[in-house]
Amino acid sequence: MLAGISKHFFHFLAGSRSLQRVASRIGMRKPTSFARRFIAGETIDEAIAAALVLRARGLLVTLDHLGENVTTADEASAATREYLAIAESMNRADIDRNISLKLSGLGLDVDKNQAIDNLRTVLRRTEAAGFFVRLDMESSHYTSVTLEIVETLWREGHRGLGVVLQAALRRSEQDLQRMNALGGRVRLVKGAYTEPRTIAYHRKADVDAAYERMMRLLITAGHYPAIATHDHVMIYRTRQWAAARAVTPDRFEFQMLYGIRRDLQAKLARDGYRVRVYIPFGREWFPYFMRRLGERPANVLFVVRSLIREKRE
Ligand SMILES: Cc1cc2nc3c(=O)[nH]c(=O)nc-3n(C[C@H](O)[C@H](O)[C@H](O)COP(=O)(O)OP(=O)(O)OC[C@H]3O[C@@H](n4cnc5c(N)ncnc54)[C@H](O)[C@@H]3O)c2cc1C
């Protein structure tokens, strides 16, 4: 029954302010609260603690400070300063210098030029400290502008940044050629947003087929690509494809989300592959959390079970 609940429904709930208020009060309050399965915590210190645990298991990390779609220039500047402080804390803690961020969080909806300047400010500091910054890909509304911004900054000489392409979008195979020609680092994902049929594949088989085609191109012609999926079939095919072409495991990495398929993360690391875990943290965790429920409605049962357990404790 749960499988029938659509992604649309969870995206609709993600916009509900009252649900967000209730969830925010209870989702993080204890170490066992339901949101902590997928979100490391609300502070940078909690994210660093999670990163250290993963590092001890032989996993790499990237940190994502949750907060999307800021609506004023002041909020965008504050988010930029926050990223500089996060980079500073990561530096001090000596964890992987790898950050994932969203351009809407740097003010893309407010003023494109300001968002680019904010990104330049982040990059100037992070590149000097040896960081890599990945621009997460948001809904299709942002695809063209995100790729253009990457190209602009690339031309200016910035090399410490990369992009994400979503196999679900019909345009992505062409975008991949464009990013490969540029020399940019690509993270390949299936795509977390609901998009119209005119521009996106809707059947899982079509998304998977596009994912596999793009994976093949990335492994043979990409620049240290990230194959980001929990789909064991896609992971198996990536391993096969790379091995058959003598592409060694140090020339690409697998990526997975915090709290999802931890068994598979550990197995791949044991098998000698690089596995990077995407660690989201921050007070604005609700929309991210709802996207994860939308991908796998069975997670709702996990939330319900956590709530019942908390009530009993
Ligand atoms: C590191 C990383 C970064 C990402 N960045 C972006 C981005 O910038 N933009 C974007 O649009 N999307 C991003 N995504 C999300 C991505 O687009 C997919 O929505 C998500 O990864 C689920 O697809 P899948 O490849 O795992 O395959 P699916 O076919 O959806 O799932 C395969 C299997 O993985 C497991 N699984 C998948 N999702 C869940 C879940 N939520 N809970 C529990 N089990 C699950 C299940 O066992 C499932 O059968 C990112 C994903 C990863 C791993």
C-alpha cells in the first residue's frame, strides 16, 4: 500500500509549514529520534562527529548544510558566511575537505550575480585549503543556470568544484558530453525531483537505462566521476564495466546518502572501492527528509516505529 504513495505526495507534504513545525520539534530531540537516521544532527559538531565515525569505518564523506531557497540577499550572505565557518571547522577537525551545496542556498533565486559572487567567495577560501565543492543539482528549473555557472567559474580558473547530473532528465546525456569536454567532475544520480514527462523519464526502467549509459561514459571518459546510487544492480554493473576496461578503483568513487544501505557502503569499502557518504546536517532538515521518504515510502514505517518506541521510553 505504502509503495503506492507517490513522490508528489511527499513533495506536497514537504511544503507544509505546520507539519514542518511539528516534525522539527520531535524529529531530532533524542539520539534515537527518527530524523537522525538520515540527518547527522543540527550542528556542524554533530556532522563532524558522524564523519569521524564513518572515517573509522574506511568511508569518505561530504558535508551538506541543509537550507534551500533563501529568499533575501541578507539570508544568502549569511549562508555564505556559514559555509566559510563550516569549512573552517572541517579544517580544524581534519576531516575530508569535501562540501556539497545548493546554489539556491547561496541566493540564486534572489539575484544570480550575487549567488555567483557568494560561490566565488566560498571557492576562494575552500580551494586554498584543498577543498572540493560539489554543486548539488536541484529541480530542472535550475539545470541550465547551474551548468552555466560551473562553466563561468571554470573559465575563471576554479577547479575545486563539480556538478551533479540527473539521469531522469532527458537532456542529461548531452549535458554529460558538455561536462566531460569541459573537464568537470560529475556526480551521477537518478534524480530526486518530480519533473514533467516532457523533459523527464518516468518509468524506472528508462531512468535506469539512462543511468547505465551515462555511467559507462563517465567511467571511460569522465574526470574522477562519482557514481551516486544505492541501487545494487547499477553498482554491480559499474564494477563490471570498470573492471572490463581496466579502470582501477582509484579513478572513480561510489557515493551514498547517510543512513541508507550502510551494509552496501561497508561492503564496497571492504572490496577496495572508494565510498563517499553524503552527510546532511542543519536545522532546515525537513524538505530533505521528505524527499528521502518519497523515494522509499517504506521509510514511513521506520518513522512510525521510532515514534512508538519513543513514546514507550
Ligand atoms: C551522494 C548522493 C548525492 C545526491 N545528490 C543529488 C542531487 O544533487 N540532486 C538530486 O536530484 N538527487 C540527488 N541524489 C538523490 C538521487 O537522485 C536519488 O533520488 C536517490 O539516490 C535514490 O535513487 P537510487 O539511485 O538510490 O536508486 P533507486 O532505484 O531509487 O533505489 C535503489 C535502492 O536503494 C535503496 N534506497 C533508495 N533510496 C532510499 C531511501 N530514501 N531510503 C532507503 N533506501 C533507499 C532501496 O534499497 C532501493 O531499492 C543524491 C544521491 C546520492 C546517493
